[in-house]
Amino acid sequence: MLRLTSSTGKFTELLPDDFVIAVCKDKILFPLKNHEIYKGATAFDIGIHNEKRIVCMNLPNLEDGVPLRSFFAEAEPEIARIVAYASHLVWWRTLYKHCPSCGKLLKEHESERCLRCEECNENFYPVISPAVIVSVFKEGKILLAHNTNFPPGRCSLIAGFVEPGESLEEAVHREVMEEVGISIKNLRYLESNPWPFPNSLMAAFAAEWESGNLKPDGIEIERAAWYAPNDELPDLPPKGSVARKIIEEWLSQLIH
Ligand SMILES: [Zn+2]
């Protein structure tokens, strides 16, 4: 049973019984064995799992760590949630050391999970970047697209970051129009999940095609096509991603 703390995330001392997640940029080691040797290292208390305290820490050299993406793809949902939390928190605390305005060292807030500049009297909360992802359907087919950042052959749903001043729904309509040139209707919210690469929160939607022919923008999206469940599908996004989950739900006819 997992219980995540919501108001801490402060520096803590490692204790012998702790469940320790070590993070180093895009690698992870969980649970870290023999963590007594890291006594004195800075760690963050993030919650309780099976009555053990979970702490995470940043280790600069994690040679035997597993790439975060492959760990995330294989992990049970509850473990993936812990790992997402840990790597996001470590990313934030490692990056945000100084006040972006005056450059003074930031300090932990007394009672909230944020960093404080006493000089500027400003609080800096963990940075979370909202993104949207959408499964678009047309007559039982799903829209899959190849992004230029993907490995060759891989296709996924349309996704993108939310712009300042934009609602999640507006972001979905804009991304679909910009990337493949079509209008959508009957947009509905499905679910959300943290995506710690390094700091996203993905909000997933489903929608129906309304008008327009597929016209990939040629910048982010190289090609896009409608796929029926019986078609030979391209290489799909990795397990653990919300895109893969939605595509599999469509293949099982749970969503359309
Ligand atoms: Zn400052």
C-alpha cells in the first residue's frame, strides 16, 4: 500500500530501514541496496510504502542504474507512481538551487513543499509542465502519427505541451490542427498521469474527427494515418505510457 506525503519533500537523513530510490539524471536504482554507505547524503522523504519510509536521493554517478524510461515501462503502476514522483522531485531540487531573480541560495520553506528566497520574499514551487495527448477516431479507426523525435517506425497519438493562457481542451484542438491539419469534435477527458521526463503531467483525451484531410506539418510530424484494429500496426509507444494504454484499450474495443 502506497501513501505519498504531500507536504514534505524536505532534506532528510537516511535510516537503515528506508526504501531508497536513487536517481541520476535519466537513470534510476530502486531499491538501492547497502544504502548505509550513503549516510550523510541528502535525501527527500516522499512517502510510505508497505509500512516502510520511501526516500529518494540524487547520486551523481549511478553506473549500475537502469534507464528511467525502461524502468518506467516495466514497473507495476504503483511502483511507477513512486518512481515518477521521486525522479521529478530530484530533478526539481537538483536544478533549482538559486533564486532566478537575485541569484541567492534558495532555502526550504518551513511548512510547504517549496523553496524560498528570503531576499525577494518569493516562493518557488515544484515545476510541473502540463501536456495533452489525444486519441482521435474516425469510423472505428485511430489516428497514429510518427514524430521526428521517435525511433524509426514508431507511431503514437498526437500530443504536445499546453501554452500559457490556454485550457487543456484548447491545447488539444490547437495541437491536432497544427500537427496534422484536421478539426476534431466531441472532445472528452479520459485520465491523467505524471510523466517524469523530466516534469510533465499528461492529460489524456479522446475525440472524433470532424473535418479535413490529414496533412502532417513536416516539422514535428512526418507522417500520420488512420488505422483499423485489423490493420498491421506500426511500432507502438512503450508500455507504461498513457498513449500505449489508450491504444490497447482501443484494440480491446474499450474505447472508440
Ligand atoms: Zn531572490
